[in-house]
Amino acid sequence: MTAEPRSAAAGSLDAGAESRLAGGNAESPLGGADAASRLAGTDAEPRLGVGGAEVARYLVSPDLDPRHGPRPYLHPVRTRAGTPVTDALPADHVWHLGASLAVQDVNGVNLWGGRTYVRGTGYTWRDDHGVIAHTGWRERAADRLDHDLEWRDRHGRVLLREHRRITATPAGEDAWWLDLSATLTAATGADVHLGSPATNGRPGGAGYGGFFWRAAADGEPLVRTAEAEGEEAVNGSTAPWLALSASAPGGGAYTLVFTGLGPGDRWFVRTAMYPGVCAAYAFDRPAVVAAGRPRHNRHRVLVVDGHLDPADIAARVEGVARERAE
């Protein structure tokens, strides 16, 4: 499988980026004054907590090169035991930013970062990068973040408006659920088209773009659905859930269970060249945010300490579905 090309500007985190990753904020105390102190920070970098412990930081307005697809992103995301399960600004794909929403082709605007795939030419550096910008908070608390965003082209023209809500809820002593819901509304007065390298002619199942999670893994992770196992078997599938099990650099086994494909979505998966999972909106055909008809997405990820077997994964996912139905 051909690797997505590396950015000419790729590299490790600079001092400013490292400093930005250290912040956070939460307005509601968790577990008393000590926990509240741990979850305190700045408006631009709130934190999410479960049971009094920080499990994720949210960089709302990262100061990034426009070629890296500036957008809000979650990093680091951690298990309840503290194992980091996201990577950000890695040297191989510096525009991979923890867990985030990003699409490479939004009416011809690159909101993913890196080179743009051009039909008949391949990956090309173009001056077509936009930004996904935070515009205001609706609610901020230690276990939930609710805000508005705009998806803009390089001139500042708004293509899409978004309402996003992120919550963190416990799922037993060893796990928690990250829940991200996003409503996209066309802001141009016309339909807005979403595409990917695959819809623009790239072969090999490179239909990425949507809710993307760049995992932190020491070695190649294991990916599976209820019916299949391995990158080749699960990439492009529409399974109800997809699990990635890995060990973080420095130790700590974990499993991520992804749910929440919408109509027409497919799983985009990489394990050999890098560890990543995407609920892809335009995997093999363009998607449309129709004028006057918002697109609703809801992505849920179970973050678990340890490696789970398929039966355990299915039981946990089905248990949540039953709770919601009752």
C-alpha cells in the first residue's frame, strides 16, 4: 500500500507546541479541590476528566503552519490509568493531530493538511489550505465541551458552520467513553461537497477524511471488527464497531473501540505505515452537506486499559446500546 507523502515541513514538536500541549481548563470540579486544580488551565486548552482524573486535553486554537491544517484537536488522550493513546504532529505526517475532524477536500479547500491529491497528477503542494476555527463556547465543564466553529478557506470565506459537543463518561474502572457529536451546516447558500484522495482518483483505499484518530503505538497495532482482522480486511468496511489494540511507547496496553459511522461512511484504517483510524465521510464517493439540510455526525470511542478480545468488546458496546434503549 502506498504511503501518504510526508510533509516537507514535517518534524517534531517545537518548544511552542510543547508548551501549548501543557495547558487545559475545566470549570466544574471533579473529586474536590485537588482534582479541580489538576483540571484547571486556559480557555484555549480545556481538559476533560473522568472520576477526578484528566483523560484528555483539547487544543482549541493551535498555532500551526497553515499547511498543517489548523483545527481544534484532542491530545493527549489517555486511558484511566494514564496511558497516552494519541499522537500529534508526528514526523511522518506532521498534520496528524491527535483526534480531530478534518477533510482534505471541502469544495476544493484542503482542511486536512499536507499535500493535496490532484487527479492525474498525484500529491501536490498547493496554496489551498484552510482552517477550522473556534468561534465561541456554548458550555464548558470538566466532563463536557460544547462550542461553535467555522470551516474557512484561505481567504477567510466560511464554507461550513459547525456545532460540536464533546463529552467524557466513565465505563467501569478501566474505561471511559469519548463522545463527539458534530452538526455541519452549509454556509455558502449552496451544497458543500466533501471529498478525499480516493474520490479524486487515488487508488488503494485512501478515502480518509472525517473523524480521524492518530494513535500512539509501539509497533504495529492489531485492528479488528466482529467479522474481520487486519488492516487489509477492515479498511473500507462498514462494521458497527472497529477496535484497535496497541501498546503505547514506554509501556501501557490499551484498546480503542470506535463506533458511529453515519450513512455512507466507512472505516479508513492504517496500521503498517502508521497507526490511525478514521470514520471517513467520503471513502469511495463524494459526500454532500446539502444547503438547508445539516449533516449530523456522532462518533464514540471506548478508551480501555489492556487488550480486549472480540467477545468483551461486543459485550461492552452492546451493553451501552441497551442502556440507551431503556
